[in-house]
Amino acid sequence: TYFVDLSRPYDLALNHTVNMYLSSEEGVTLGVWSVLGTLFLSTSGKKPKSTLVMLTVTAFFCFYLNRAYPHRVGVAKILSSLGYHALVMDYRGFGDSTGEPTEAGLTTDALYLYHWVRARSKGSLVIFWGHSLGTFVSTNTAVILQEQDDHLAPFWMAEKIYSIAKNVLNSDKIVKMAPFDGSHGYLHNGLYRDPGLPGIIR
């Protein structure tokens, strides 16, 4: 069992993080950490005193069962150190988020956070980061955003991306698989410890 006060991210050395709560639908409150990139902090000289922090850099969505687990915190720190803005959310029913987890509910939560950020991002790039169950949530959310009637991510855009990917299928410059030797002992959650991970993300 892992106990931590999720409203106090600085207890986990996330000193440039704002804890906030958003409501994806009636009766559901989501716990979210807004982890600023260190580049923003060093160039602006500002501290994150509000939930409405600057969202003009690339933003990563991290979908987790409990955002305070050490490997989740490790990923947030890596993304922040690379200058990215990480939004780390616990699904409904996990962490300090309320409600009962269902497939539809988890997707609703992810879509809500996506649209919440897009409304504040000034057109900056948004990337989904899914791990374990989060892989399903992020993939399912991306599929919904690519439906033919979605005005934010129209179907023609998905077709264009598919066409490009198909043409470069034999290229390792666009799509790359990054294997990690089993001798490192990373198992399911330890990838964030790899010293080469920041270079792969870049």
C-alpha cells in the first residue's frame, strides 16, 4: 500500500507543480497535477501559483491509476526537465478522484481533460502518454478524436497521417522502436530510470 497526500506534490519533490481538481461530469471530480517544464520556469522567472498556468509549450497528458507512484512521478520529472508541460491525471475512482471507473467513464475523463487543455493551449502541440491501463485510455481517446465528425481533429487529417506513415513504413527515422535490455530490470514500471529515455523522447 502506498499512502501520500496527493494535494501536496511538493512532498514528492515536484516543487513546480500545481494540484487541482476538475469535474468531468456531475458527481465526478478528477485529481490533476499540472507540472510545468523547467525551461518555462527558468525563462519566465514565474512560479505556478494558479491552475491557469502557461500552456504555450508542448503538453503531455499522463493517464494513471495513482499519479503519486514513484515511477509516475519519475516520468513527470523527466518530461518537466525536457521543457514539457505534463498534465498528470488520476482516473475516476483512483487516487483522490471520485466516481466509479468504467470504460466509458475513463474515456470521458480523458476527453474532458483534453478539451480543457486545448481551450488554454493557444494551439501548442498535445501528446498523450499512456502506460499500462493508460495505453488503452489514451488510444481510445485518440480514436474518438479522429472520428469523421470531429471538428477539432477532422478525419482527413487522420487519413493524411496514415498516408504519410504508410509511405515511410520502412524508415526508422519517423517511427522507431526503442527496446530496453532485460538485464536492466525495469520490468513494467521502471523505464523512467533509464538514463537514455530523455534522448528518446526528444
